[in-house]
Amino acid sequence: MNLSLGPDGSATVTEDTGKGTRTLFGHWVDSGSQVTVTFDATEGKPAEPPMAFQPSHDGLQAVTWNHATWGKDNPPPMKKGGAKIKEHYWFTQNP
């Protein structure tokens, strides 16, 4: 899973679940203790429920997400990646 947070408040979450890649777009807000991503509705479907991340050692940790979409397992912490146009974070792979 990759999370990209844009300086303009845009957010992109991409994951390959083994059933194909899924990408969702939305917006993020940093409340100081959490980063919350609110997704845009697409193609007449309701918006995906928001995801929330808390700062961890050197990245972000998902703390709330839609388990039906992203799975029930607690994802590993995301580590900060390169910064070009957006600040990039990504999940490490589960063993």
C-alpha cells in the first residue's frame, strides 16, 4: 500500500491486494495527533470511509480503515520515502 500526501491537501492511496491494483483519491488533514484521509466518491458510488494514521517512529501507522476494503490485519508502519512533488509514505511488506 502506498500513501501520497500532497502539499495542497490532496491524497492518493494505492494498494495491490493480489486481485489487481486499486487507487483511491481524496484529501488529507493533519490534526496534530492524526492524519485523516477522506476519500472522494467515484462513479456514483458512495465514498470509501476515511482512513486515519498516527505518527510512529519514523513514519505513519494506520489506526482506522475500512476492513472490508483494505483487510483486517493491522498494517505495518509506513516509512517516509522520497519527496518530489508530494511527500510519499509506504507500507513495508508483511512477512
